[in-house]
Amino acid sequence: MTTTTYTPRAIPPAALAELRRTDDAGRACRPFTADAEAAGNPLRCCLRSSREGERIALVSYAPLRRWAAETGAEPGAYDEQGPVFIHAEECAGPPAAPGTYPFDRPGALRTLRRYDAAGRIVGGRLLEIPEAPNEGFDRAFAEAFADPAVALVHVRAVEYGCFHYEVRRDAP
């Protein structure tokens, strides 16, 4: 098994604390206990799938807006928000050395959207996750960051358009 070359970034703890009160659409967080149907949803706080019996919440999240607030970018119309699952309470976050990309089921379709330092889309790529997911993601990220204009990449599910995680040029 190969290890990842790029670092998938979960939603930062400060943003999670805010989302657990009020989401980016201005709605109060409404936690629930994951049943068999809700088990397996991708948690953006710790980059793993939810388990039956866990307290989780579905909130609206605007990842580019929060990145822009950190960097001074002005994404304008590219500032979009969408649904993400998170733990209802603080969790341990992603593993320190993940080794694999999250939510990497072979055959699943992902969109890798590229953004420049101003927060504007400068390209994208459809990726059908191959049997060797790390290699497929590594190639796609290398292709993205070969363009010097690319500051970060958002990975999204094609089926629902949900944000999964981001990778930044300056990732450790």
C-alpha cells in the first residue's frame, strides 16, 4: 500500500465549533443519532464514515468562504455552501498520519475543483477512483498543483455535490 502524497484537510476545529451552534446558512445545528441508514455518511470533522449510534449533524458549510476569510481572497459567486455531516460534539479529528485519502471507494466519482489565490475556479477534473485510490488521487493532485495558479483543491462527491475535503498547495 502506498501512502498519500498530499494532505487531506478536515474542517478546522474553530469552524466546527461554530457549525455545531449555527451553520453557514444561519440554521441551528440539529444533532441526531445515526441509525443503520445514517451509518456510513462521510464525516468532515474526522474524515471517516459515521457509525451507527454516533451523534452526528447535517449542516450547511461554505468551505471557500472560510478559506477566503483566512487568506483575504474574494471568491464572489464561487462562494457556495452545501451539506456536510459532522460529529455533533467535538471529536478527535482526523488521524495524525492518515496514509490514505478519505472516502476512497474504488469506482466512486469525485470532482476535484481547483481554485486560485483569489478564490476563483481555475479548472477541475473528474476522477473515477481507481482500484489503487492513493495513486489515482496523487496523480490528480499532482496534475492540479502543476499549475502554479492553483492554491487549493476541493474534493467533492459527484452524486450529491457535497464537499469532502480540501488539499492546499502549502499542506505539510
